[in-house]
Amino acid sequence: MKLSKSPLYLFFSVVFWVIPSFASELPIAEDFQEDARLARHSMMPILVFFVADYCDYCETVNDLYLQPMYSSGEYSNKLIFRIVNVGRAQKIRDFNGHKTSHIRFAGEAGASLTPAIRFYGPDGQELVPEILGYNSPEFYAAILETAISNAISKLRHPATPGNNNR
């Protein structure tokens, strides 16, 4: 008997097709041009979490910090969360509307080391320095909160002549 005709195969195919992904999972990047429109309209930075399948620290950062932040809803009006997997060929649209892949987007951004968190504005420019690696667990939450606060501030209160908000 072929597996494709097996009742179990059909059952699990239907079950996994019908069950949606959990709402608490961080969204995978698909269309940064659309994300930029949302960021411009809502004045929210785009938090891009660069990950790799082989990166244990990526899982740690996700599980201890980003996933709880996203799931809590506390940041739903402050940040747009997206994941880019530096080793996957999944198709996305970049900030300029060009079709590309996660691999190519990460390469063009120079994001080869993971975990890395970057904050982008609607123009696709980084708002604050990236958070690279996970070498200070006792300070990571503070580092992340500071970067979030600075990115939001920079986006909502851009530097003007005579104002050193950079």
C-alpha cells in the first residue's frame, strides 16, 4: 500500500492543513515593502530577528525574550516583529519591492552571524546599532529594552537641525 493512499496519511494531511499556526509565533518575513507601509502609518520600527537553523542561541533569544514580548501583546503597538532565516531560500519582497530570498536579503544586509536583532524604519534604514550574539544573559533584557526604546524614539522623533537625536 502506498503511503499517499493510507487513511493515516489522509487524516494527518487534513489535520495539519486545517490547524493554523499559533498566533504567538513570531511572523516570518514575507514582504518588507508592506511592512514598511505599516511602519510608516503606525510609526513603529520593524524588529528583524536574523536566525539560523543551527543556532542554539537563536532559540534562547526567541524563547526567553522575543516570543514572550510578542505573545504578551504589550509590544503590539510599538514594534513589527519579523524573522529572517539566513540559511533559507524562502522568497520575500525587500524594502524596495524587489523579490528576493531570506538568504539574499540577509547577505545584502551583511547579517551572516546569528542571533542578530536589527531595527528598521519604513525607509529600510537601520535605526539603532544591531544586537549581535548572546554573550551577556544577565544584561540581555536591558540591552534589548534600550534598543527598542531608542529605535522607537528615533523613528517618532527624528533628528532635526540643532537636535542631536542620533
